[in-house]
Amino acid sequence: PCPRQSMAATPCTVARVFRHALVAAAVVAALQQVGGAAALADGGATGTAEASAQGDSVARSDKEFPARPWASDVAPIWRRVTVSGQSAGGSMAMQHLFAFSSTVVGAAIAAGSAYGCGALPGGHLPTGKCYWGGMDIKASVEYIHHRSRQGLIDDPANLKSIPVVIFNGKSDWTVFTQVSKEVQQQLSHFIPADKLVTNFETDAAHVWSLDHDFCYCGRCSVFGSGLCCNVNNCAYDLSGDFLRRSYGTLLPRVKARRYFRWIQQDHYLPPGRASWSFARMAPWAIAYVPTGCLASLHGCRVHVDYHGCIADQWPQRLMWVQNLDLNEYGEANNIVILYPQAKGDSRTGTGCWNWGFPKDDTLFDTKMSAQLLTVMNMLDELPRTLELAQELPFGEGPPSSRAPVVVRGRSGNTGSKEAFFA
């Protein structure tokens, strides 16, 4: 990737500037057409005027740092991704799905909330509609169309060809199944019934579902720790189900390589914008690269998985990325698995993604989200991203050394990475 502190006119930096300029023109034109925050009332999504107006103002004034363009019709295969997530990661996967629907080919949402849930009234505690249900689906659909008219998410019409699997267990007392039923209701406005699959019938806790191993279905529903609070054996192969629906023919999973690539995630933070104060990202991301993709990504696919709220401890994060069966399916089918890592904080939740905290990022659920752009930057330059990553055996990491990184602050002044990764 281009060093952000370098202003040399290399082919890499010139390409970035050109891409930024193209999207700047598109975003400004879209916002002028909509008329800024006044469009919210026109769209009918009530209760979000203040946050939306702030986001509109930022989008207009910050056109020098636009979202990255994605030309899906000419993109290489590894830019057409599948996405998944659990809990806060499920909500983040929904935001990825809507913001960049032109480059998503399939998704799995486990105990995540509908798009816009964190932005609309009552989503957070104590009302807790994103935890227990009761979301205004009509308002959420209007919110989606409003974001699209602003040019801040891709056209939701793209979703009509994207298969999505929604999972939630009956013993999940953190995110009730009603929340996932509302995800289904929202997506049904955009995705045909034959591409929208649900499984709300198992006794799973607040976990990812497997079809093997000792963590019985429902374990860790009330209390517990360790692996079984990440996965349950509910005789349902969630990873295989959604990958098969996304890609068609899928070879059975095989033993994965015993190595991960560690990506210095702060290299991919987007330039500073007035719209965000804190990215709340961890310094490292993790990637699994299957044997068939080591020499070249030609013909390889890519999957992005968003973890749920998780302790800021690498052994626990590694437990998540090693036990979902994604790596095993990736090894058999030449799918690179990218595991971006959020840091969160005491207010948003330790290790949580930004699913509804505009004080950190007013455009958190759009193509200009600091977190989503960090992920997209890694994907945009994936061959180089993986080449620069450090490979370590399972159970080890993160690497002991990091290259110095300087990112551009909100006003264009130079600031340290800690200002955004704390």
C-alpha cells in the first residue's frame, strides 16, 4: 500500500487520488440532488434528522476524502466477496452488505440487527430494539432508500441477486430471535424469498453454529466461557450452508493450514474526515490464505468475517477465527478468509464494531464509514496486503514488531495512530 505519509507521485498514489476524485464528484452530485438533510423528511424516516443532517453536512464539506469506488463489472474475482458476522459483527456484516452491495455475492447474519437499527429511535438500551426486537421496519426501509439517494450506500436493487442466510438460536438471551426475524422482514423488501434463508429453530446460544464437536447446542446460553461461548454443535453447518448458496458447488471442508497472515490494519485506515473521530480498530487484522492461493490470488475468492463483541485479548480472538469452519472450507475451495478486528471501547462495548455510534463516526453505516473503508482498503489492494502481512503459526501472534504508521487527522494535520485506534 502507498505509505500515507509519503506524497511522492508514484503510480499507487496517483491511482488513489484519481479514484478519490471520481467518487467525490459522484457523491457531491448525489447530495446536491437530494438536498441534504431535508431529504430525510421526504423519505419519511423519523427520529434520525439530527444524525442524518450532521452526516449530510459532513459528506458535502468533506468531498476531498470520498469513499473508494467499486466497479463490480470489471473487478477481479477477489473483489467480489461474501460477508458474515455474529452479534455486533452480524450488524456490521449488514452494513457492509448494504453499503457495498455491488461487490457482495452472499452473506450470513448470525444474531445481528437490521440495517439502520442503531440509527433509528430505540435501538440502544434501555429500549433495546436491536437486542429484543420491535424495530420499525417501514422506517428502516425508508432509511435505506434515503441513504441510497444520498449516494452513501450502493443501490439496494443490487440485493435482489444476493443470497443471505440468517441464523439465531432459541437459547440466545443476548439478541432475541425477534431481532433476526426483523432482519428477514427488512431484507424481504429487497431479496426474493428463494434467496433469503432463515434458521431460528435450533436451541443455540449467542453463538455460531457448527455440525460437529463437543459444544452441545444451547451451551453457554446463561453463563460460561471459552470455546462453547463462540460455537455450538447444533447439527447445522452455518458456514457451509451460506458458502454453498453463495458459490454453488462447494467442496467438503478439509484440514486447514496451520498458519495465519497478520495484517497491520492501521496501514489501511482511510484519510481523516470531519465525519469521524475514532475508528476503534485494533492494530492487526488476521487472514487465512489457503494453499491454492499462496502463489497467486488468480481464481481465488474472498470472504470477510466480522467477529462479535470480544475481549481485547488475542488468544480469545484467535479462538474465534480458528473454530468457525471457514478456514477449512477456504482451504478446500480456494477462499481467502479476512478477519478484520475492531477494538471498541467502554461506551460502544469492548471489541465491538460501530453498529450505531454516530459520536465516533456520523457515517458509520455508509461507504464512508472509517471501519468499512479500512476493510475495503485491505480488499482493494489484497495481493499487496497479503504480501506485506507477516505469517505466523496457529496460536501465535500478533507479531512483536510493527512498522511506524502516521495517519492524517480530521483537519488534514498529521496525527498519531493512537488518536484513532484507542
